Amino acid sequence: YHVRSAPVATAEGERPVFMLVFRDVSEGRRIDRMRSDFVANASHELRTPLASLRGYIETLQGPAKNDTKAQERFLPIMLDQATRMSRLVDDLMSLSRLEVRAHLPPDQTVSLGPLLEHVRDSLLPLAGDLDVSIELHLPQEPVDVIGDHDELVEVFENLIENACKYGAEGKVVDVWLKPVAPRGAEVSVVDHGPGIPAEHVPRLTERFYRVSVADSRSKKGTGLGLAIVKHILTRHRARLIVKSEVGKGTTFTVRF
Ligand code: ADP
């Protein structure tokens, strides 16, 4: 609490009276702490690939100057590190753009069927690399919601990409679109992969949260994807529902 005292006007000769004002600042403190944790995390995530890039550059300038074998080995790794940093910076920018727009409600009419087809098509190369097929199940009638087209593309790209990356063992990712009376809609992204242990589920949308060290080593990602999804959905007054069973798979449902 912040405490302030202020004198209260009293008649002459009376004993002075003071008013104490207690202001609860814990929410502000919490946000400040989150912000500084965020900056620390982001800096750490950028510092790791940067340090590694510097190491490689120094080696290529020094001991491996004329070693073409070393150059062939190091350059793809360096490109990978640079790509990882670009991805991180893109995600950080998405988050900060979203924070700026958080109070503006989206106002476009978005047709979810064509949007999901577009997202599926854009993910075909990734799905092909991972040997996963994305199956889209659309209803006969068009399903429209009020939203921001590009932001919703980002939401479903994230969810379907995650299903391909982390649920890939199932080989099929099913995407269902269903209208919900009277003017709502539901999109479910279902994978048949390893699932997520229950204790991790509530924390998935935290910034930089990744379920396992193995994921962060072997799967490309920043840990910011679901944080971005959550931000966008909050702005759309839509809910993200996660159901997962270890050994069976995971379903991420967006309910508008
Ligand atoms: P990123 O994919 O960049 O790591 P996300 O915020 O999108 O970050 O996801 C956070 C973590 O949640 C992932 O690192 C992964 O461990 C876990 N995860 C997300 N989707 C799935 C899924 N469909 N199946 C299993 N784990 C998942």
C-alpha cells in the first residue's frame, strides 16, 4: 500500500485531525514486475543466439579462416541463429503492437471458412516437411464473426503450426469449424500427438513458456506464440479452451 496523510480542516482550538489514505498498489507492482521479467526474458532469449553467432564469426575470422569445411558447417548454423532472432523480434513486435491496440475492438466481418483455407494453404510446406496432413472440416453454410482478419490468421497459424510441430506423431491434424447459435462460432484444432501433461496446461499462454526442454532444443519456436494468441483472443472477446490427454492428443478450441 501507498499511505498518504492529509490534515483535515478543523475549527480553531480543536485538536488537529489527519486523514490517512491507503492506496492498493499491488496490481501496479505486479505489472511492473511482469514487465521487467519480460524484458529480462526477451534479452536472455536474444543474447543466446547472438553470443553463439559471435563465437562462430570469431572462429571464422581466426582459427578457421581458410578452412572451407568449417565454413560449410558453420554457415547454416549461423543462418539458423539469425533466423531464430528474427522470429523472436517479429513475435515481440506482434505483442507490443497488440498491447497498443488492446482497447480498440476489432470491427471487420471475417468469414472463417476462407480464412482457415488460407491458413491451411500457407502451412502446407511446413506440414509437408513434417509429413503431417491438415484436414479441414467446414460446414455448408458460411460462418462469419466480427474480428480482425490478420490477427485471426495469426491465431490459427499459431495453433495449427503447433499441432503440426508438437502433435506430429499423429500425422493428421483436424481443423473443425462449427457455427454456434445465435451468432457465435467455434474452431477446434485437434492433434493426435503426445498430449500435454495437465500441470502445464494453465501456463501455456505465459510468455516464453515451453513445456519441455526437449521442445525448446528440437522444435523451432519462441514460446511467445500462445501468448500472442491469448492477447488477440482477449481483444476479440473469444475464449481459448485447451483439452489434452497424454498419449492421445490435444485440442485447442477457440470459441467466439
Ligand atoms: P512455441 O511453439 O514458439 O514454443 P507456443 O507459445 O506456441 O510457443 O507454445 C508453447 C509450448 O506449448 C510449446 O513450446 C510446446 O511445448 C507446447 N505446445 C503447444 N501446442 C502443443 C500441442 N499441440 N501439443 C503439445 N504441446 C504443445
